[in-house]
Amino acid sequence: QVQLQESGPGLVKPSETLSLTCAVSGGSISGYYWSWIRQPPGKGLEWIGYIFFSGGTDYNPSLKSRVTISVDTSKKNFSLKLSSVTAADTAVYYCARSSLTTFTAWGQGTLVTVAS
Amino acid sequence: EIVLTQSPATLSLSPGERATLSCRASHSVTSSYLAWYQQKPGQAPRLLIYAASSRATGIPDRFSGSGSGTDFTLTISRLEPEDFALYYCQLYGNSPLFTFGQGTKLEIK
């Protein structure tokens, strides 16, 4: 059974770049889409973007100018970079796997707080 | 952009009762692209229903999904204590590529 695990700093300063990595274990990274989804405290879910295992990407237009998602198939992980962060970017960030239309596996989530 | 509106925001029921959760799309959508998730406090969402009415692996048959066009429903036939949680509907295929409803909180009455 595939497992996903997010890692990265829990605190990021305003205007800096948030960087997270999701390690994939127990399954193949090939053939799937790998997404980042976030959830501000007490609020709903927002899809940030995804990368196909071969490298194609699609991003939420509301975040597109600040987001980069990359994949390292040899290390079986994928990463998120979100630039110029503000307090509004404070959220639990989840990585997730989809076979196109639905998210069939999720990481446990990691809280990232934007504060000085 | 297609907006998903879930109702009610909060649903208060007792164990053993039937729960009916609604997800309404602002425009007609393809049923194949509508999913439901359950989220418990401190946990990631879990896929319950995909393609509007297909149960995901391991999901009990008390959970069922239905609907088409703009109106979709998640029904829990007989509530168990572990079913009290947040529920989200999700749509694929527009801009942004994935959209979530704002959620329905199912709480114990």
C-alpha cells in the first residue's frame, strides 16, 4: 500500500519561499499524478497543482505565478516550492496521489506557518 | 469556474439515523468526475465515493453516492459513531483542475 510523507520547514518568513518534499513509498511513482493540496486552519481544501510522473504539470491559476512542482523519480519523491509567501499561505499542506480524477492516497499533512 | 456548494454546513444527527449530504454545482458537470471525501480531526481526507456513485476500496456499504447534472448526494444509511466527521465533495476537470466544496460537518446530536 502506497504511503506518502511530507517534510520541510514548519515555519517560513513572509516574502520567502516555502519548500516541501513528499516521499513516496510502498508503490510506484510511475503512471500517477502527484498533487499538493492545502488547508488553512479551520477552512476547506485548495488544490495547488500536480505533476505527472513524466514531468508534465498543471497549477491552480490562483497560485500559478508563485508555484513550482517538480519530481525526482529516482528518489521517488516530488516537491513544492511556493514563493513570496504571506500569512495567507499558512496551512496544512498535503501531498496526494491521483490516477487522474480523484485523490486515492494522501500524506498525513504538514503545518506550515508563515510568520516573522 | 464551477463552484461546488455543499449543504447543510452542519448536520446534527444521532447514531443510527440516516444522513443526507448535498453537493450542488454551479453548472452541469460530468458525474464521472465527482467524488466525496471524509475528513476526521487531525487527519487527511479519505476517498469515499468516486464517479458520483462508486465506493472506494474498503468503504462500508452504508455509504452511497448518487446524482447527476448539478445535484449530487452522499447518503449514510445508518450512522455509526465513527462517521461523525467533515465531508467534502470534489470535482475534476475545470479551472482549476480540481475544486472542492466548502464541506459539511456531520456532528452528533
